Amino acid sequence: MIKISTINFDIKIAIGLTQRRSGDEEWIRLLIDGVDVIKTPDFEGAYDFEMVHRTLKGSGKYLIFNCTCGIPECGGWNGDGIDVCHKRDHIEWKIPERNRLLRFGKRQYREAIARAEAKIEPVNAYEIWCAESGNRHDPLLWVITSGRNEIITELLRARYVKNDSMARKYASYAVEANNSEGLKLILKHFDILELKDERGLTLFHQAARENSIACVNYLLSHSFNLQVRDEIGWTALDHALFEDHTEIIALLSEKGIEKKTDDERLKDVFR
């Protein structure tokens, strides 16, 4: 006989789907069979409510549990996540690290998540920014560099970014953080792909120089002048060569991007 566990969520202070902490208090607590699992020896650490919500999509690996430091392996968890299997009338969580197999009735599982979502207030990016960063100056900079891309969308829709010049600055932050998804969201709202900064650098130049591989790959999916040069005549390949970013050098060389071999600063690199 299969034992079916119950799953519920205790909403305390909730301002978003992603789990957060306020001191030692969980904002969204996970209860299995009425027990707060995060406070039990087997599961002590952290969990992600948003990842639990994603399990509704179907079977697969989901990083539900984590260490409070953010490194799963530190807490004895598999970095790929736990196996979630959708059966005909129930959902299983296979957790070999804890020698556990949890089974939930599919209907009760969906209803518990739906009830939790109904209690969660809409994400307030500014409140999250103030609460977690302690800084009240630039929420968009923080969410870009921390990868909170769902909040980037909210701020862009709220017209936090007023013009192309501001958008170019924040796109630059996304490139520095190698946040290609954040960059994609900004470019969706602003046509700044080929807009240069005060040094004549495009986002493509900057991505190559910063070794932001994800951003380089994303930008290469667009149609634009790959041979574009900055104010001293350098292409993106020149910047990659100067910084010795071998993976990007190989990628851009395959695309036939030219290099400026007559620059003194590049003689040793191109030798």
C-alpha cells in the first residue's frame, strides 16, 4: 500500500513567489504531513517555492532543496535537483540523498500550491530591493546583477527606464554580470543593440571584452554588423584577443570577424 503524504504551505510574509528569509523566519514554509521540513534534520537548509510550483509542468529534475549558502552540494544536495515523477494519480519526489521517497495525491498537491499562490501578494521589486540589499538607490541595478529577471520585467513595464541612454547603461550591467536573459529583456523594450557608449563600445564589444559568453552567444543570434569598430578601430575580436578570452576568440574567429593587427597593444597577442 502506497503511503500518500500531505503537502501544504504556511504563508507568513510573502512578497513574491521566490522564497525569501527574514531573520530565521521562512516567508513561505513547506509543510509535509504537518511538519515544517526545513526544520527537520533531514531537510535543514532552504527550499524554493517557485521551484515547487514549476513541478506542476511535469516530470523532471527540480532544485527544490538547497543549502542556505546557495550551494546545493554544501548541504548534501545534488546540484541537478531531485527527481519529480508525475504518475496517474500521484506525484513522487525521489530524494536519494536523504533516502526518502515522498508521494503526494495529485489533486491535493495542485490545490495546495494554488492556495499558496492565492495568498501571495504581487511581487514588489522595490520592497524586495530594500529588504535584501539595504540600499534604496537603484533597484534595477541590483536585480540585474543578482539575476532576478522576473523583477527586471516588472520594472521595465513600470517605465523605470526612461530612455535609450538609461537602457544602454543597464544593458551594460547585464553584460558585466553575464546575464543574457536580463539583456534579452532590456533589448526587447529598447532598440539599443548597436548604440555605442562614450568609448565607442557596443554591447557586442563589451560582451567580448568581459568574457560574457552567454551574452556573446545571445547577441550573435541577432542581425547586425559583426565587424563594428570602437573609437580606436577595434572589433569585438580585438577585445577578446587583448584579454585572452580563448573561448570567445574561437567563437568570433569562426564568424569571420576581423582583427586590427597594426595596433601596438596587440602585437604580442597576434604574433
